[in-house]
Amino acid sequence: ICESAGMEVIIIDSISHCWDYLLDFHANLQGNSFANWAKVTPRQNAFIQRILNSSCHVICTMRSKQEYVLNERNGKMIPEKVGLKAVQRDNVDYEFTIVFDVNMKHYALASKDRTELFAGKPEFPLTEQVGMQILGWCNQCRTQPSANYGTSYPAGRIAQ
């Protein structure tokens, strides 16, 4: 609908909802739980491919939750916090050009940045100027090959 309407940018808030739906779908399937992932994975892949193949710029948000690991201490398994984890399939951030982790004060830190605009920089507020920097990079990539990757990325690949 957005593409047909001529939108330049699509914001999906949040792609965690899709993952939650797929987890519920998986939980309600009959039969072997492991084998049932073969019914879930194509749906997840189709969703991500639709984002990547969009003719528009696509910005995605994801919810995050506290991540825990179990560590052995004095013969007991103790849960320990290890930070935040996106509510989405593992490694989905691989598909995006920029990934910003936004803290409770609304400051962003680039945990992934193929553009090299924000990599290694301290946290910063997301402003219109940040959006203009990203748009400038997108427009540059449409007209010339990327110095880092040798090919241009189509507009639909620019997601965060």
C-alpha cells in the first residue's frame, strides 16, 4: 500500500510483533516442535525479504528485553543479566544497514553501521540531522558504488 501510494519511507513499528505472531503460530502447530520450524522459517524469511526488496527506504523498530544466561556458581546454575536482546529472530540485525540501540533517555548508539557514519561514535540523540545524514548516504549509494562493498545498495536495503 505504501509503495503504491508513492511513499519514500516506510516505518514498521515494530517487527517484534511479527516474531511474536510466528512464535505463537509455532506453539500451536501439531507434531514435532523441531520439525515445525520448517513451517515457520519460510514465513519469517518472506517477511524479511519483503522489507529488503521494497522500493522504499524502510525503517524498522524492534522491542528489546533483558537477556539472561545461566552460569554455574558453587555447583548451582545462576541466571545472570548480559544486556538487552531484540525481540526478533536471532541475527536479524545482519539484514540491516544500520542498527541503532536506543536507551531509555532516547540516545542512540550504532551497534552496526555499514555506512560508517556512526560507527565508533558516542551515544547521540536521533534528530532530523541524523536522518539527513542517512538520506545523503542513501542518495550517494544510488549513484556510485560503495567504497566498502563495491556495489550500490538499492533503496529498500537501507533499513535500521
